[in-house]
Amino acid sequence: MRIRDRFAGLAAAFVVWVYLCAGHALAEPALRPNIVYIIADDLGWKDVGFHGSDIKTPNLDALARTGARLEQFYTQPMCTPTRAALLTGRYPFRYGLQTMVIPAAMTYGLSTDEWLLPQALKAGGYATAIIGKWHLGHADRKFWPTHRGFDYQYGALIGEIDYYTHSAGGQTDWFRNGKLLKEPGYATTLLGEDAVRYVDRQDARKPFFLYLAFTAPHAPFQVPQKYSDMYPNIGDPNRRAYAGMITAMDEQIGNVVQALQRRGLRENTIIIFHSDNGGNHSAHLGEADVKGDLPADNGPYRGGKGDLYEGGTRVASLINWPGKIKPGTTIDQMMHVVDCYPTLVKLAGGNMAKAKPLDGFDLWPTLSRGEPSPRTEIVYNVEMFRGAVRQNDWKLFWRAALPESSNCIIWPMIRGKKPILLGNVPNKSKCCATA
């Protein structure tokens, strides 16, 4: 065989090899997205720059500007119920967590027969982490995050801690992978720094789910001086500290985004942000002794944390995924936190086979292509003494007419009024009048 023919044969073989390799590459499934899910605690609807606040949130504003603002995003009216709804894709009245939160003295938690979001993602090959607040059961280890689908855990298990001592009721509540941890530092900064370290050590070939749950700006209103000093024009000390807490959180969110960019992961990472409920307007919905006016601003919406009104349930929210979410979009359609479970698991190729019947919808066509939301109703909550639902643009708020003789607790959602314990009340109109 002549040398020229031999080279021609080799060249042809090389072309075939390149073609086959290219075909194999085209057949490879698209890289599944990383998910960074960020929750603030008791953040007022208007207390972000992209809703017109004077509070400095440049990093959140940038994510909203280059992504989509979700202007009808609903949660439950309080912390534990919202976190349960997110992780189950189911309304919390289905498993008994719809009323109030899990106090530090209680021993119950989120039912262990629920198949949680991190379990569904982990079954699909994801690394999973929670950095921040859990508040879904702390008294028994079976309720703890590392027993519920999270590979890695860092932060607090209960609902409210001191930002510097990381304690509540004199007990430290700060853990890494289930082991008690005593370390100095401001909680918001520590959570952000740990999230950056988590991103830095991820294998770019394996997708991850990072649930970053800040305690800010929940009471107590504590912040390093440099952040409160950014607001010399705010006279009220609670509002000034609260504003600084939000800016400190925003700074840490920016650091996480920078870490994603540094690792080359930003283009394939979905970032979702929202508050767990509306800003707090009742000094008695928490364990901290708050003195003075409560600082949260829920903008045009009535009520706040604990209420079934819009101020307690419609929250500041955004989603950002470069190349997949159109920049500068405002999506003004009904969405509920339970929708995030099916939306994310379907995108990620996770496994929902063990999940109970979901209340959430897959909203990806709405988020990515602007299609009408499949959701036409919202169940705000169903409790023994009240409930609220929305159907399209109509909303029903219902409160029980109490029996003529009963023991009941009325939680007035009016700033400055205390919960009232009423026993053997003969006049139901008098009882209702105090609510």
C-alpha cells in the first residue's frame, strides 16, 4: 500500500472517530443545575431595594435586576409552617404543623414519614446541605437535618438565637453535622462564610442543593456597629439595627454569588430568594423581649407575621438563572412555596416516587417562558379558629364564631397588644371583639 493511501485511510478513520465522539457528546444529558435556595427570616415585603426601600440591598437588587421578581409569591404566615411547606411540597395542615411554630420547650417535629426535598434531590444524585436555621424539630435526633436528607448541616436547630452567643434560654444552639459547636462570631457572617466554603469545595461534576436559611432579620435586633452606622438618618434604634441586619445578610449573599462565579458555577446555578413570612408586627410572636416599635415594613399589605392577611403571607421573592430566566422580568402570577418542591425536583431529575400527594405545581413553564401559572388558588391556612383561601382574584377570610362557653386563646395581631387567655366566656360577641 502506498504511503499516500495509508495516510488517507488514517485520515478517514480520524474523521469517523471525531464524528462518533461528537455524537456521543450531543447525546450526553444537559448538566443539571445547582440550586442555592436562600430564605430570610421575618423580612418585610418592602424592606428590600427592589421594592423601593431605603435599606441597602445591592446584591439582592442585582439578582432581581438580572432575574425575575416574583410579585405574588406566598408562604405560610409563620416560620415552621413555611419551612415545612417548602421541604414537603405540601400544605402543613396535612401533617399538623400549620399553627404557630415549634417552641424551644416542645418535643415534636416534622413527621418522619414525609419525603423531603433534599431526599428527593439526593436520590437524583445531588449533594445536599443546610446552612442556617432548621426549626422543624430539635428534641429528638430523628428530626434533625442530617436524618432528613441533608449530607451537611451548620447552624441553629430552633427558631430564635442570640446573634453573638448563638444561644437561647442560656443553651447554645449551634451545630455542625449534629455536633454542638461553640465559636465566636456574628451569626449572619458565620453562615455566609460557611456557605462560601461549601461552594468552594464542591465537585463541579456533581450538582448540589444548598439551603441557606439566614436567621436575619428576626429579633433580637443585633448587628455589628459598622452596619447600623450605614443608617444615620434612621432615628428609631430598632429600625436602624434591623436595616443593618438586612444589609449584613445581603453582603453575605453577594459573597456566595461571587464564590459561584469564581468557581465557574454561576451560569448553571438557580438562585431563589424569599422571606419565610411577612415582617413582624406583633411583639409577642417570638421569644425575645422586644422593646419599642417593631421595625418591619410590609408596604401596601395589611398585617404581618402570624396574620392570614397579605402582609403576613405575600413576601419579597426572586429567582435568577442566567440564560434561563429572562433578565428584568416581573412575574405577577400566583405562586406558593409548596410549588418549589415539584418545580425543582423535576428540573433536577430527582425522585418524587416516595412523596405523598403534593399540593405544589411545576411552575417552570411560568418562570422560564411566561406561560400562565397553573395555580388558580391559594390556601393561606386552615386552623381550628380561622382560615383563608384565594380563588383567582377573590379571597375569603374566615374566623370561628366561638361557642357560648369555651376555653380559647385569641391572638390579636395588633401591635402592642398581648395574647389574651379567655376561659368560660359566656358572651361570644365579647370574646370575638377582643380579637
